Amino acid sequence: LTGTVWLHRFEDILCDFTMGEVCKFAVDLLCGSSLMDDRRMIERYAAHFPAGTSMKDMNHYEQFFLKDVFAEYDYGSKHNLLIYNITNPPAFNISKFVHGIPVAFFAGSHDDLVQPADYQRLLREIPPGMLVFKRTIRGFSHLTWFTGTDTAFLQYMTDFVSLLLTYNPV
């Protein structure tokens, strides 16, 4: 815990000393970069990363990369057997997700976290009739949705609000 405090202080100093460039570089490396991302918002985001998630979430995300399967968390053979009654975690069957729930996909063309093959696979596995909207926005990174400029915001918000009003009327 003490190391964590010193590490955060070092990160803050490094980000301040380089006027945010080191933080922005690290985020761009992981998430992709966009000219529509607001640099100040990236710095704020980087200062709190990975707030809102746990190491277990990050390990689970890593398992998707390493095993190329969309599955429950892998606790290791011994614990998987106790939890799932099998040695490997069961794969998620997207086709059995609750039917009748409309799904919309917004993607960014510069999103380095979401690989095109994974995105296409997900689109194929969504049950027929559930996908009501999909749009890839040129120049968006993984973070542009919440670190973007006002211009970026306007590129998707009209569609987003229209979908909410159509599928979740007040």
C-alpha cells in the first residue's frame, strides 16, 4: 500500500513535468489515439486509471486475449471444478442472451483495444433481430466517447438519443 502511494506521486510528478505527454502517450498506446480526444480529459482519465475496475476484471480481459474465447473467469482447473463443475471456464453463449433486448453498437475506427476480428465475431454471434443499430465513427479511439471534444460528442449523441427514445420511450 505504501508503494502505491509513492507510485501515484511519481506518476503525478511525471505527468506534470512532461505537461501530460507521458500520460497521454501511455493511454494512446493502450486505447488508440484520436485528434478528437481532449488532451485535458485524457490527463484526468490517466490520473485515475484504473479506477472503477479491479485486478480480477483486468485479468479476465487478459484471458480473452490469451485464450481467444469469450468465457467466464478462469480460476485455474482446481477452482474451476469447484465453481463450474468443469476444469475450464464455460464459454459465454451470446446467442442465448435474453431475447427482445435491443442492442446497439457504436465503434471507433481508431480503437486499439477492440480488434476488428473480435468486433466482427461479436456481431455474428448476436441473435438475429437483437442488433438494431451499428455505426463505426471515423477517427474515434476507445476513449473518445467520454474524453472527446464537443465536436466528437455531437457525432454520436443524436443517434444515441434517437435510440433511447425509440427503444426506451418515456
